[in-house]
Amino acid sequence: MKPPVPKTLLIVEDDAGLCHSLVEVAEKIGFAVWSCDTAGEALALAEAFKPTVIFCDVHLAQGDGRRVLAKLREDEVMRYCQFVLVTGDWVGASQRDSIELEADAYLAKPFSLQEFVTCVETRYAQANL
């Protein structure tokens, strides 16, 4: 049996209030959390800390969550992290593009804090299989 992976989470969200709430909730359920609001910062933090789960908005003020996912899927280590794409526009090309990138989960905005908890806990459990 392999040892459990660390309970680590990177939240990439450019809505400061939402990001703060998500960080607080994730810390309360035992995750070590890093957060940022740009694609560039997300890639740097993922490289530095190798989070088990990444929760990333598609539309960022500086960049695109789909590009973060695509870049991480090219990395030998980070291609296996659990990646959740989050967006409020799940129709048409945006949805098709996201599915083709093979995110591990999708969460549509608006979502409840309970939905967030369930999502990240499920992804963490999946990482431990």
C-alpha cells in the first residue's frame, strides 16, 4: 500500500473575496493551501509546491485556467495532480475545450461552499487511489 499523498491545495481565483472564503474553508478541513490570481503565479506555485489538488477558475484577469491545465499536463510530475476547472460559462466551445484537456473535475459557478468541500475532498481521495 502506498503512503497517502499530502493534503495540499492550490486555489487559482481572481475574485479576492471568493478566494479568501475558499482558502478559509480548505484550511478548516485540513488542507495546506496556496492561492493566487493569475495563470503565471499558478504555474510557479504548482512547480514550487506540487499540490495534490488544483482548483482553478477558467477566466482569470491575467491568463486562462485551461492554459494552466494544458501546461501542467505537459509536466512529468504535475500531469498527475487532480485538477478542477471552475467557470460560470459551461456552454459551447468553452466546455468542449475544457473536456479535451482532461480536467479531473468541473465545477460550475455559482457553487456552494459544501459543493467546494465535496469537490476537493473527492479529488484528494482520487489522488490516493
